[in-house]
Amino acid sequence: MPHDHHDHDHDVPHSHEGMSPSGHPYRQDQDTPLTYWQNMEIAIRELLIEKGITSELEIMHTIDQMDSRSPADGAKVVARAWTDPEFHTRLMADASEASREMGFDIGALKLIAVENTKDVHNVVVCTLCSCYPRNLLGFPPDWYKQRAYRSRVVKTPRAVLLEFGLELPDDITIRVHDSTADMRYIVIPARPEGTEGLSESDLAALVSRDSMIGVARAMSPE
Amino acid sequence: MAEKVRVSTMMPPGHVRTPAYLRGKTGEIERTLGPFSNPEQLAYGLEAEKLPVHRVRFTMAEVWGAEAENPADTIDAEIYAHWLKPAET
């Protein structure tokens, strides 16, 4: 489950026959007709451009902007929360405003920060689709969008977290957050022990994407 | 004392943001957000009513009964106000 794809599951017997020289499967060229929804997307995009509501350049710019966002941005927010108690207070009150304050252009994102403590562990899902704080963290991992994760983590979160290598004792309460409507969620992982002397940027390097979804802890320093 | 609410069991068609697995379940309001436009109207380009959205906290015991992995663990979900009624105690 923790892997985004299974091309490298070398513990499973498999053959490299028909694979590229690097051992990856060849992908089919897309020589098939457009689907209904692909046609619909093109038609709407062309209409919006013809009517002057948007332009090709603006669309490319928006795609570039989406591509430039990454979990590193969220990690900086977490590290600031670990080191600056007043920022932490503002983040817990309004995570969107606190992220903007750090200079992140998150657009209309409405964000809630949920914090892991010694008693509580938080994990985020969108059972209905794939809602994710993309405007701060970039694109979600593939597994986040798959039915297996979405349907199982609300029912058996402990079993799912165990598959990610995260075992939680029974006296820690798990809070699953289902992003069903307007808000998006970022988990503020617990600050690892032995990090007292670290700088904010060294701390940010310990914060993985998965720890901000809640399927991992923040990493410990080497 | 947090307000106890029960999610409606209605099953309307359309762009509904209330997960089926929470319908009929009782939880406590964790916080209230919004008002936000009702997605059931907004998704179809209709004039959308502005509604409060409640973050409701359900226990695993309430949602999954005896199958719950750990009854005290919780699920929080955002539910539009028109889906919620005060729960009878």
C-alpha cells in the first residue's frame, strides 16, 4: 500500500520480459479516440479561450504554478510551528492565513491544521474523491486517490497505518479526518526527540509528505 | 458540552457531500465553519444557498458498531447544516 506503483516490488516473482532496457514496462501510445470527457474538457477550454475568459498562456501559467508546489512548502510551515509558539497559535486558529503569512500563494485553499500529540494521532482522507491541500503540498500520492486507502482508512485506520510501517499503541486516539466538503487538512506531526538544537530548515527536512497526511511520523535526525 | 447531532438518512441523487457511511449516525459538533454555498445546488450552476458547515466527530463505535477496530478512535467529517438534526438523548 505505501508504494505509489508496483513496478519495483522485487520480492514478488516476476519477469522483465517485454520491459524496457531499464526494466520498466513499455507504455502504450495513446492511439485511441478521445473519450467523452476528454472531448468535453477540450471543448470547454476552447470556448473559454474564444470568449476571452482565459488564455492558453494563463492555463500554462496555472499548470506551472501547480507543479511548483511541493511537500517542502508544508514542511516549512510545520517547522515554523515547532519553533515559533505564536505562529503555532495562529496556525491552529487559521492555517490558511498562517501559510499565506509565510509567503505561500495558496489561492482559495481553506486549510485546517490538526496536530499530533502524545495522546492523539491524526490521519487525513477524502472518502468521496481525492480532496487534498494541493495549493500548499502539490499533488497527492497515487495511493491517496485509490479506493483501497479511501475506503479502508476510515474503518480500520490502525491496520492501514501498520501497512505504512506506523504502529500506534492502543492508548493513542486516532482521529481520521474525512475531507468531505470545503476544508482541506494538514497534519502537524509531533516534533521528534533530539531535535532541540536544530535550525528551522534542518527541522523542515525531517517533515515528509506522508507525515503531513498522517501515515508516517516526522523523521528522526541522523 | 458539545452539541449532539444526527445525520439524515435521506438518499438524494446529485452532488452530495455527505458520505453514505455516516448517514443515520450520531456525533458531536467539533466546530462550525462557513457559511459555504450548498454544493448540491452549486454543482449544477443553480443559485446556491449559504449554509453553516459543521465538523462532526463520530466515534468508531458509533459508525462501525462491533466491527470497530478501536471504539474510541474517531472520524471527523464536514456536514452541511441541512443534513443535521439535534440528536434525541
